[in-house]
Amino acid sequence: MFTPGRIIFASLFVVVFIIAMVVSYKKDAKRNKKHYQNAALYVAISIIVTILLLFLFKYINKH
């Protein structure tokens, strides 16, 4: 299944990817503050509504 080399590669990839995402976010956050105010709030609300709709549809289909 997973060899030690694959586990090391996956671990390093995840760490480097997260570091790149944080650096990119910090660079863009300064530039986009004017254009995307409250964007994180809208994304969070959308995710919560989507999850609630999923549970609602599962509940409706059971009964």
C-alpha cells in the first residue's frame, strides 16, 4: 500500500502546499481587502447552508 517513501513525499507535499497557501493568502489579503470585504463571512454562511440542506434532504428522504 504505502511505502515509507510515499508517506514522506505526501507529508512533505502537504506541508509545502500549506505554507505556499498561507504565503499566497497573506500577499493577496493586502491587495484584495478593498474588493472582497466580508467574503469569508459569505463563504462560511454558504458552507453552513449547504450542509444544513444536505441533512434536510437526507431527513426528508428517510421519511
